[in-house]
Amino acid sequence: MSGPAAAGGSAAGSGPDPRVPVVTIDGPSGSGKGTVSRLLVRHLGWHLLDSGALYRLVAHAGTLAGLAPDDEPGHARLALQMHVLFDPDATGEERIWLADRDVTAALREEAAGAGASRVAVWPAVRSALLARQHAAARPPGLIADGRDMGTVVFPQAQLKIFLTASPEERAQRRYKQLKEKDSSVSLAALSREIAERDRRDATRPVAPLVPASDAIVLDSTALDAAAVTERVLAHGRARGLWGVVA
Ligand code: C5P
């Protein structure tokens, strides 16, 4: 997600453009949805919505603004007003800007994920982010990565995937990702944090992490990202979503 769609934020959304095809990739942390979504985007030349980054941004913006951790209206205001830009740097690596601050590294930390899961239980924050997410649906198509993409944000999506993997495998994957940047990460602590985040995401009353009734559930425990991507492409092909080119 980049450009005007990412920078804006308005309360009065009229829903996503119904002419734009949308593929939703939902699932818990470490299920591989971020990697698979990026491979699909590269393959298809579609846009990406990394909705988890938006929740991470709201939590981070709240901390920077000195908001109390339980200030729901304050965080909802930030969700509406924050100025965000998703913009690759000269090497093509993704960078995320909050106003004029590069917050890419801060958002990757597990603390940012935990903060996101805390603000994500609030209905006011979720609805404040809706118009921004809908605006990401632009031609030629959107890959939407998150927890409630197929159930709440894009219920009309042409293809809905729900990715799972065993808790052990998911913790290992996150550990590998984080270890590259921070050598103090502990697998045991990370497993506990992920389990707590999953529990909160799956049991919250608003937009809990559940597969849409029409989602295809894929278990990625024994598959690498390329193999999962191939399966998603095959499902899209079977539905005539991208013809024979992909
Ligand atoms: O996907 P990621 O790990 O970046 O998401 C961080 C947190 O944001 C999740 O644990 C979840 O609580 C929240 N989230 C959400 N709905 C989404 C995406 C993320 O509630 N669509």
C-alpha cells in the first residue's frame, strides 16, 4: 500500500471499489501470510495491504504521542489522522513512514505486535481504520493480509485464504525473522508472547481471528512460502481470477 491510499484516512468510507478484485490472506502470526502475500504481489503486480502494520502504527503513534495505554478514543483519533506512507527505499526494501519518521525497524519488534493486539480489540480503532483499508483496493487488484480481511473488511473478496501452521512452527519462523535483527530474542519467551497474542486475537468480541465461512484453509506447517503461493495461484486460476499468465 503506497501513495495517496496510505496517506489518507477518512471516517466516511463508502466501501471498497467493487470492480477491483481482492484476495484475502488471513491467519495467525507466523503462519506465513506476510511472505506469501508479498510473493503474490510480486507475481501478479497487484497492490498489498499489510493491515497488521496499520495496527502496529496506531500503537506506536500512541506511544510517541504519550497517550495512556487505555485511551481508546485517543488511539482512534490517531488511527484516523496519522499520516502514513509505505514506500520502498532505493534498494527496493519496504520502508514505513509515520509523518517524517522512519518507523520500519520499530514496527517489526514483537513489542509492536503486542501493542497492535492491545489496540486492535477496540471497536473505535477498528472502524477508524476501515476507510483506509478499503482505499487500498485499487486496480489491477489487491492482496489483503491480516486477521479479518475475509470476514469484515473485504467480505465480498473473490478468493479468501486462511493460513495456519502448528504453534511450534510459527514460533520458530518468528524467531528466525527477529533473530536476524536482535540477538537477544529468546524462543521460549517469543512462544509465550505469540500464544498470548493469538489467544487475545481469537477471543476478542470484535473481528476475532476466525476463517470466513467461504475461506480455503491451508496448513503451511510442512510447506515453504513458494509452495503455498503456488497453491493460492492455482485456486485463483481455477476461479478465472488471473487467467493463464499467473
Ligand atoms: O500481522 P501482524 O503481526 O503485523 O499484526 C499485529 C496485530 O495486529 C495482530 O496480532 C492483531 O492483534 C492485529 N491485527 C488485527 N487485524 C488485522 C491485522 C492485525 O487485529 N487485520
